[in-house]
Amino acid sequence: MDTPAPHSSYQTPHPVIEPGHSYDSITEKISAIVLTRRHPIGWFATMAIGFLLVNGLGLSVGYLLFKGIGIWGNNIPVGWAFDIINFVWWIGIGHAGTLISAILLLFKQDWRTSINRFAEAMTLFAVACAAMFPLIHTGRPWLAAYWLLPYPNTMGIWPQFRSPLIWDVFAVTTYFTVSALFWYTGLIPDLATLRDRAKRRWTQMLFGGLALGWRGSARHWQRYETVYLILAGMSTPLVLSVHTVVSFDFSTGILPGWHATIFPPYFVAGAIYAGFAMVLCLAIPLRRMYGLEDFITMRHLENMAKVTLVTGFIVVYGYAMEAFFAFYSANVYESFMLKNRAFGPYGWTYWLLIFCNGIVPQTLWLKRLRTNTTWLFIMALIVSVGMWLERFVIIVTSLHRDFLPSSWDMYYPTRWDISTFLGTIGLFITLMFLFVRVLPMISIFEMRTLLPEAKIKGAEGH
Amino acid sequence: MERDILNTDAPELRQLQQRALIVGFWGLLAGVVGAVWFPDQFFRSWLVGFLFCLGLTLGSLGLLMLQHLSGGQWGLVSRRVWEASARTLPIVALFFVPILFGMPKLFLWARPEAVQGDAVLQAKAPYLNVQFFTLRAVVYFALWMAAAWLLNKWSAGQDRGEIAVTPADSVRFRALSAPGLIVLIMTITFASVDWIMSLDPHWYSTIFGLLTLVGCGLSALALAITVLSRMARTQPLASTLVPRHFHDLGKLMLAFVMLWAYLSFSQFLIIWSGNLPEEIPWYIERIQGAWAPVSLLLVAGHFALPFALLLSRDLKRRPSLLATIAAAVLVMRIVDIIWLVEPNFERHGFPIHWMDLAVPLGLAGVWVFVFVRQLRGRALLPFNDPYFKEAFAHETH
């Protein structure tokens, strides 16, 4: 009470930006990655892997269009397999970007600033990867507009507005549109910075065009802040709505293992969980490659680890509820569903899922592991695998043995299933690494507001 | 300033306590008299009242743990309200005792003759039986009371200055709250199955635990807003509580209102769409016939109206208006609990019995009396908390 106690562990956690930076050094450091710096060897190595996989994707999709979706392993009773698993997995990964950019902005969490830009880019690329799957699953994607988008329903058969699949089309397109707008709006002041700092004529023209004539006047900033806040408000419900609608794809049906009321919150938490794991997967190598440890500090990694731990608990809560109610319901099909999940032919996927999503993240209770970047990276990879397995377990094990034993059958993915999935991972890596090369991966002007001198002048901050 | 905060003899609180006792007395008297004529109804109404008070208490315990973990000024200003509310757990446990006596009247599965003719109830008997049910209740209350006791004990130690205000001190609260919150979430989930869901032992819904949790949190937030707005009228809190605090609490209440609606609607849509014989009767009972107007009332009063009003920034910053909405939300919490409990029992004519209002009001009155007593027993703000000194250092002088 008389003298202030040592404040180290509870009042001043790790800073969101390391000391020693000025307005100029921030601008210089981030814009140099795009404009002047040579790219590290790690960039070329990762890009090479990504590009190789993209070629595999081109091949797989080309053969799919040539031959038809019979090249995939899905067939009755498992009519939905890798395509929907990957769709849900990718859509989920996108959610962290929206959460970071919108909800954390509204909560005035300043640690979002260094990670929001590339998390938003991640959202866009993940949604792009996700959207591919329903399109190519139609076998004839050039007709997809006719099947998916609403048109005057004169035939009264399609689209079926009571089907969550059609809600999905609306949810995902809205999500993509708002996310893209949000991302681009946030980029404008930085694009102007790049325009001003670019040396070559064509880069000046390119960034100048994209900056939409931004001069940084007070009026520009005032409008910018308004638009950004409105977009954040619009994005916030989208964090919940998109994966809720995705969960309705399953839960409004009556298949045991799909028809569970816990699905909406459990899917949303799973999406954020997978998304934060993916942000960690990207942030840890990128900050090392480009030496960004002073912008993406231990505080960011630790906070993301904490979000991962909390959302992981909600996901495990979902597993626990499914297991408990399978028995509490006293319904033959429900309890069989769970027995089949845990001890049926795909039982190993269930236990592996519990290991990846339920057990491994518990290491994040320890501060020592939470601040160990190598472990965080490995843990994030394991969680990503776990979230993919979760969708596999929900979709394949529920479908392959439903009510009638006579219609039971096994599902095995083909090489084309696997190459298509790996191909989208390649596409994601390629897009992400191209983005890092051509646009500032950290918001320059927002980072500048984190400096102590910015706080003294602006009373409210922003 | 510290002496001001320690002075808890606010006339507002004394008045509230007095009125609560009056309501409690007459409500319970009416309930006891009513029990002579309507013994079955007495237990149902008692369950409603018990669940309402329990929701206030457990929601408070949950938010208390949450604010220890998350930090933030909203937690500092509400902490003492939630601590006092968590300290009422023994009286809430006492409220539970009559339910043990009324089990065969309340729960179909507790009637051997009903279980005999029902395969589903027989299958559920390993979980739904009198001994295990009682044991679970004892375990729940023991865990809740242990957590509430420890958090309050340490907090009182802080007030007296017995515990040195060091980082290690606040770590202790967090070290209990993190696992404590997990235990609380699990126990409330299973308690919601035991005490609400199993009233219709054929029905089940996996989201129900979360829905109950959000209901508890909403009750506790509304309680904090109601109490704090009263206390903000006079010293010692008048100079500490500023519109920003109410704004934050209002935003949180809006979030909980939306979360409740989101979970409720998800449950409804999935069950409606599946239309399965085990699930849909629960909703048919509630959305058709006598209960339909109550369902609509919940849609309007538990979601649409508070949602629309709480969007206003101005309103959230005005304690008296915000408290009016919070009070309305508390009333809707009772209606929601009535809606969950009562349609499980057959009744003809108007769905809500007068005892459904009298007994919960009586129990709530007694609860508020005990709660205010607890609240007055300690400083109204955690003035020795290290965060508190930092947060209010510039503003209170």
C-alpha cells in the first residue's frame, strides 16, 4: 500500500511492440519487405512446396472435370466426404481472421494490430480454398451458378430455401465479400505509403492506383475510421453466422452424429480454434524469416495460445456433450453412433482426434510451453490435424453406418481426394506467400499508433 | 476514499433489504397456504423460484471467476456484488431441500410405477435415480460452495490488508478461477439436466447446458446492473461509478441477450427441422395452445425488446434506464424458467398458476434480503486490489 509492488507479472505483460521503434523505423521495416529487401531462402523453399502442390491441384481438378467425380472415393452411403470435410475445415480456418479483425477491434484489444492484416488475408485465401470444394463437387462447375445461386424459382424445385445448403451459399458469399472489403479498406493508407516510397515507376502506378488517391487528410481519416468501424460491426455477426449455417448443414438432418443441438456453438468454437492454430502456424515461421520478432511479440503468441486453449475447451465440451447424451438419450441409434465412432472401423480417427484436440492443447496451461515458439508451432500443426479429423469423424463415421445395417459400407479416399486436398493447401501457401511479398503483411499505420508517443498526443487513441 | 468505500450503510441498500424481506415473507406465506390446497403446484413453483435464485448465484460465481481471469474495470466495479451473491449459496442449498422431498411429485422417473411401464426410463435409471440424483446435488453444492468460499476469503483478506498486495496475490485468484470455471461449466450443465431437462425424461438436447449457463450469466449481469445503479445514487460509489462502467456492463448484457437468443433459436431450428418423436413434443407443448403466448412473450421480452433498446449507446450510459431494462430482463428470466418447468406438467386453462409468481417472488425476496446483508458486510469496492489502484488512481480524486 505504501510502495508500489513489483509490477512485472501482472501489470505489464510483454509489450505489443518492442521498445526502440519510431514512426520512421516501423514504416521502413514493414515497407522494406515489399519494396526493397531480398527475400529469405525460407520464402523460396516454402513457395516451391506450395507451387508444387498447386500443380497437383490443377492436375486433380483437370482430371476430375475430364472424368467426373467418380474418381473420388465418395459413394453411397458416404456421399459426402473429403469435399465437405475440406470445405468445413477451410471455412473454419478463415474465422480467426474475422475474429481478430472485427471482434478484437471492438473490444479494443491492441494486440490484434500486428496480426490482423495477415490473418485477414488468411481468411480470404481460406474461404477461396473452401469455396472450391462445393463447386468442383458438382462435377460441372460452369453450371454451379445455376445450381447454387437463387433465381426466380418458377420450377418450384430448386433452390430449396429450406435447405441449409442454400443458406450456406448466402453465408459464404456474404462472408467473403465483407472480409475482402474489410481487408482492402484497412490496406488503403498503407498502399499510399508504399506508393510514396516506391522507387520504380510501375510500382508507383500500381500502388497509386490501389490507394484510390489517399492523401492522408483529416477528412480521409475521419471517413476511414467510420467505414472501418461499420465494417467491423458487420463482420462481427459473421463470425458466428457462417459456421452456424455450416453446422446446420449437418444438424438439421436426422442422422445420429449429425442431429445435435450443440452443433452451432461447437462448430463456431471449433472454427476459431482451428483458425488461431493456423494463424500461429503462419505467424511463427514468418516472424522468424523476416525478423519480425519486435512486432509480433511473445505477447501476441501467448494471447493466441490462450484463445486456442479456451476455444479448445469449448470443442472438448462439445465432444463430452455428444458422448453423454448418446447414453442419456437412451436412443439405440444415438448410443450406437457413439460406440461406432469410438470402437468401430474408424475408431482410431476418433481417439487421434481426442488426442490432438483434447490432450495436446492442455500443454498450453504452462507458461513455459506457451512461450516456446517451437512447441507452439508443433502444437498448432497438431490442432490443425485434429480439427480436420473432427470433420472426418463427424461426416464419415456418421454416414457409413446409419439406421439400416444393410446399407452400411466403408469409405476410403482415393489418390485424387488426397491430391486435391493437398493441392488446396498448396494454393493457400502460394497465395499467402505471394501476399507477403507484394503487400505489407503488418499494418504500418496501425503499428505506429502503438508507439508511446502516439498515446500521449491522442487522448482517445482509436 | 478508502474509508468512504468501507462505509456500506447506504440508505438505498437498507431500503432494498427491508422491502425484500416484506416481499419474501408474504410470498412464502402465500406459498405455504397455497401448498395446502395445491401440493403438486407448490413443488413446481418452488422449483421455479429455486432455479431463479440459483441462476443469480451461479451466474455471479461464474462472472466472478471470469473477471478474475479477464481483468477489466467492469469486473472491478461488479466484483463485490457477485461475491456477495456467491456467498448466498448456503441459503440456496437450503432452498433445494424441499425439492428432495417433492421428487416423486416433480420427476416422472422418481415414481417406480412410472418407470416400470417405460423402457426409456428403465434405460435411463442408472443415471436418473433418487440416490444418484441426491449424491450429484450434494457434489454440485459442495464444489460451488468451496469455490465461492475461497474466492471470498481471499478477497476479504485483501480488504483487511492481511495479504500483501503482490503479484502472487492476484495469481491465486486466477489459479482457482481457470480450473474453477471449467468445473462450474460442467456442474451447471449436469445440474441443468438433473433439475430441468429430466422433468421431461424423454426429451434431450445437447445445447441445453450452454443455454442454462448463458441464462445464469444474464441473470447475474442484470443483478449487478440493478444493484450498482441503486448504489451509484449515493456515496461512496457515486464518485467512483461513471457512465463508462454502465456502458461496459450494458454491452455485456447485450452480448448475453444475443447469446441466449442465438442458442435458443439454434435449439429450436434444429429440433423443428428434425421433427423427431423424442424431441419435437417438448416444443409442441410450448409453441401451441396455452403456452404459445408465453413463447411469444419470451421472443419479444427476452430478446427483441432488450436487444433493440440495448443497441443505444445513450441508454447504456444512463444507469437508471439501464437498470430498468435489467429489471425487466430479470422478470423475463423468471418467465423463461416458468416456461421451461411448467409445460412439463399438464394443466388446463390459463397456463401460469398464481403460485408460480408468489413462490418465486417469496424465494427471491428472501434471497435478496440475504444477498444485501452480505453485500453490506464488506467494502463495496475491492479497494486493495492491485488493479483497482491502477484503474481508479486518476479518476477518484
